[in-house]
Amino acid sequence: MLKVTSTEIKKALAKYHPKDYFLTECKTCSTYFPDPQGMLKFDGMAMTRSYTALCITGYAL
């Protein structure tokens, strides 16, 4: 059985988005002042480099 680590998955996602900004371990709000609806945590997030056609893709592992 092949074991894959979260670091390997994040590296593969970064390669999948070569022209985008790719960030890991992202939160949707501050830890000290959480959003009343709840805080979301993304293991990876990709954003296109565009002002007119922005696309944000979040990944939760």
C-alpha cells in the first residue's frame, strides 16, 4: 500500500496551478476575532493572476 503525505499532495497541487498564486494553510478570518459564521481552513488555495477574471480555488484535505 502506497502512503502519500499531505506535503506531497500540496506539492502536486502547486504543480497543478503553475501560473497561479498558490498558498498553503489559509484561513478565512482572524484567529483572535473569528467570524460568527465560523472559520474555514484551507490546506491549499490557488488564485488566478488576473484583475478581471479572478478565480479562487480552495482545497481541504
